Amino acid sequence: MLMNQEQKNAFSVPAAILLGAIIIAGAIVWVLHPSSPATNPLTGPVQQNQRVPAPAVDIKNVKTAGDPFIGQANAPVTIAYWFDYQCPFCKQDEEDVIPQIIKNYVALGTVKIVFKDFEFLGPDSMTASLAARAVWDVAPDQFYAWHKAMYDAQGGEDSGWASKDAILTITKGVLGQADTTKVSALMVSKLSTYTAEINADKTEGDSLGVSGTPAMIIGKQLVVGAQPYSAFKSAIDTALGAHN
């Protein structure tokens, strides 16, 4: 049956009131219980911007056995350092921060730096990490020289600078041909072992609040990003003070 205009108007007024009441009620429910459901009836889906507290960290709880390191094995302070060979911010740390930590602490026997993989920038990052594991197995005393040479050679992501052939060329310049041949062979024969170790490092980093590189756990502090040397010095001095 067709309604005339007066009938339509009479119908539309209570309908509009009812619809408005439903929207207001829904908005009240959302305000009182914003997390269930996570949708504002007035604006649609809600973006959850709540900050999740970073987990408490303590270097004592970080797995360091088996990972490459520099410094005295029994140094009073250990730094766990997550990095990616293709990360430009890691390169910045390697140029500005790490040399100062080595000079002022590692060389004096007070700090040990443990290198933890956090490869996330593609296949070449994994290749570089595999090579690093092999270098550590073949020539641990040359590991840091090789590590530094890798950052000295760093090019743009996906530029091919970290392909296996390019990495072996860098390796040859540091270790010589004989050890480079061993490194190349180990990257194949221990692929599954190295891959598991690399993945374990990243998983551990994820669980400790590492969301990118560079990141370091020093004592009970997590220092993330390309921070000034003063930030690392403060954390190291605090850890040394706690040890004494």
C-alpha cells in the first residue's frame, strides 16, 4: 500500500528518533567499553594506539653462548648487540659508536660485545649472516676485522654488494684465499645449523623488545636506534657500577 506524504512524514519522525537513540546508545557503550568492540559506531573502526610497555630486560637473561664476540670472555659487562649488515643505521653505529666503546672499554677488558643477528632486510642480509657465522668458525680472531670490512663495503639495499660472491671477495681481502674457501664451504655444509642460530637470535630479540637495528642490551637497559655515544656510555657505566 502506498503512503501519502503526510503518512511518510509521520513515519519518518519516530524512525529518526529511534535511529538516533540507537547510535547514541552505541556510542555510550563504546565510550564505556572502548576495547570491546574496537569500533566507534560514529566513525567506524578504531585504530588501537595504546603503547605496550617494553618488556623488562637483563643481560643475564640473554643467550650469548655460541655467538661471535670481541673482548675478554670474562669481562664484567657484556653488551648484546643486534644488527643487520645492510642496515645504514648500523653502519653509522659502526663508524661513530663502536670504535669508542672498543677504545674506552673493550680494549681495557671491562666490556665484551656479543654480536646477535637480526637480519630483516632480505636475502642478502641472510647471506651476510651466514658468512659471519662461517668466519667465526674459521677465524674467530679475525671476526671483527671482517665485520668492519663488511660495513666499510656496505652499499644500498638490493644493490648486490652483499651477494655471496661479493662477500667472498671481501672475505678474501681479510682472511686470504685458503680461509675464504673454508668459509664458502661452511656456508653450504652448515646452512641449516647457521640458519637456526640466526633465527634464534632474531626471535630472542623480538621477545626482548628489539624491533629494528641497531639495538643493544647493556645491563638492564635496552638502547635502540642510532643513539649518540653518550647514551651507550651512560648505560655501560651504570652496568659497571652495578657490577662493582
